[in-house]
Amino acid sequence: MHSASASPAPEWLVTPDDANDLASGVWPVSVRRTDDGELVIGGVAAGELVRAHGTPLQVLDEGEVRRRAGALRDAFDAAAAAHGTTAHVYYAGKALLNTTIVRWMLEEGLRVDVCTGGELQVALLAGADAALLGFHGNNKSTAELERAVEAGVGTIIIDSTIEIERLATIVARRGAEQRVMLRVNSGVHAETHDFLATAHEDQKFGFPLAQAPAAVARIRETPGLVFVGLHCHIGSQIFGVAGFRESAARVLDLHQQLLEGGEIPQLNLGGGFGIAYTRVDDPVPIAELAEGIVAAVAEACERRGISIPALSFEPGRAIIGNAGVTLYEVGTIKDVALGVGARRYVSVDGGMSDNARPALYGAQYSARIASRVSDAQPQLARVVGKHCESGDIVVDHEYLPGDVAPGDLLAVAATGAYCAPLSSNYNHVARPPIVAVRDGAARVIVRGETMSDLLARDAGIAL
């Protein structure tokens, strides 16, 4: 490959020698091309999937999901055992949640993290043991907390003093006992977009470290509430260990202080592990990441002369992100002359309604033609959606073959996390189905919406 010159392309984007190639680490490991150049995901050809389910279509490689879940479980188990403790991995359901995915996670030995009453209900309907669930959220209602206590949720992560009082009332009335953790802000900023950096103090989640002792004291004096540890999450799409190391050190200072009031068996360091959306992204291998984080905790505990607690982690994107591929059909092509070079606008039949991340965060993605290969020279393209917004961008910067044309199938990689959960019906566009593929078989795990589904909520229509 070689860098583009005299081009509106960003510096990080390189002109590929082959605009059909599939960057390792970005696409599921099962993805390949047939002799005719058609993309195959989980043993199922893109054309076959589209003929059965239409476009846009969100495809989830079940084998990739399970492989990544198992790798995270094994990596943290091994790292924890090497330092004389244990670790639990909770799948962060906010990344993508449905009953099928919950069952996959449980079968792979993971627990599940939910953050609303709706997510809790999905997990319970999937057959999850409530004791294996963690319940997050900065504004858990009394009804949601009531349901969590009633179901026997393993751990509720407290996010405000109001929540302590709500739980105190609930457990007193029920005569129940509820395990809780306290979410704190370590002040460590993730290496990420400002909207995703969730540990700095000027934000809605958790307690500043200075306020945590009073909150823990209130929990400990409340009959029925059992304080089991601190929780801290420093953000999302993080590639290194340094942020986790610094955050853990600060939280362990508080942990050590709180030990004077009683045992603290657990420490949850959240998730946020980064993935590759483009070929230039270089996430730390998960085994190296796990060992680095756990070693940092062990070293910090040793310096303080305290025992290392049992650890918990909450990855979501790192499990589900690269397992997703979204298929679109190309509709129109438009070339725009710029001051330097030119850009080709490639419009597809979806957009910000099925992937809001580029509009929300300026997120970057990778795309390839899925229905064929081409010998045409790579041309700078911007893949855009069909919505009435100039910010309706699917892939901001990509090189596609110069002969990309209406009717081509286009595949966008790494759409497994935060695409379907953030989807909408903007412009009255129905949300697409989610189809799981594995070993040459495909099955619908979330049904696509129809126009009837959308119109059914309109009280002015006689149906």
C-alpha cells in the first residue's frame, strides 16, 4: 500500500493496492471470498443472505462472538489465577442485547451486565440466572430496583445517594438482602471521544472519589444492603493498559481506606477494550491486555499491603463488535470535485437509522463490495445513507473500486456493537433484521420491522 497524495483523504487512510482486500482483525475470521469474488460470512454467501432477508441486513457471525467471548474468559481467568485471585467477565449488554446473545454468553461461561429494566427483562426471558447479572444505570427507577431485588439480581451497581435510599426502602419492606457495589469516578480519562470518556468527574455516572466514603458508610449502616466492592469504568474504545493501571491505583487507594470498615471482596474495573474498525487500528491482544491489567492491580495491592480482591470486567464491543457485518445495496453514485482530488459519494439503502455512530461520534468504519471483486483502480469514496441529513454518513473515508455501481452489495465491517441498539425509525425507515450465521447456516435472531409495524403506533390511522 502507499499513502495518498493530493487527496482529501485523511493522513491515516492509505490507498490499497487491492480495493477488494479484507483487513485482518477488522472482519470476522470466517469471512472469505468465493472464486467469483462474493463475500461469505460464517459459511453463508452475501447474495444468499440478501435474497432471503433483503437489505439493509445486519449479519452476526455466531462463531466469532463465541470465539471472542471464550478468549476474554480464558485470558482473565488465567491472568487472575497467576496472581492468586479470580475474575468474572460480564458481557455488557448495551453493546447488543437479545435473548439469543444472552444464551450464547451464558453458554460460554460469561455473566451479563444490564442497565435498564428492559435489558433486565431480556436477560431473564433468556433464562439467565439472576444471580449472574449485574445491574447498572445512573437513573434506575424505584420500579426497576424493585424488579431487580425481586428477581434476585446478583449485584446492583449504585450510582447515586437517591438510589441508596430507594434500595433501603425496598429491602426493608421485602425483608431482603441485596449485594451492591458503588460506582466511582477515578478521574482518569479514556483515550477516546469526549462523549465516550466516562470517568472524568464532570459527567453523570458515579461518585467522585472524595464522596465515596460517606456513600459506603450509608450502605454499610443500612440493613439488607451488603457492600461488596467498588466499580469504575474509564471509557470506551481503549487500546492500551496505561489508563486502567492509573485508574486502578486511584481506586485501590479508596479501597484500602474503606477496608477499615469491613471486608471488600470485589473490584470491578469495567470494560471499554478497543477493537479494530479500520486497518490502522491496533488493539492490544486480549491476553496481553488481561495480564497487564491484573498485574497492575496485583502490584498496587502488594505496595499497599492488602489482599488482591476478586476482579470483574465488563467487555461488550470487544466481544460483539467485529462479529457484525452490515450488508447494503448501492443506490446512487455521485462524484464531487474538491480543491484537491475528488470524492465519490456512494449512497446505500440504510444509514444513520441503522448506524448512528458516525453521526454521534465521528466513528470510522471499513467497507468492501460484497457481491463481486473488481480490477478497477481504488477511488476515494464516502458511503452515505438515504436519510434527509447531511451528516448521514455510514463510512466517512474509504477506497472502493472505481467501478462501484448501483446494484452492488456493499459490506461494512465491525457493526456488531452499538449499531442495532442505537437504531431508529428516522424518516419512517424500518429497522433491519439481525441474522446469525454459523457453519453455513443462517437464522433470524431479531425480526426486521415492516411498514405495518411502524404505522401501528400512529393513533390517527385506522388499521
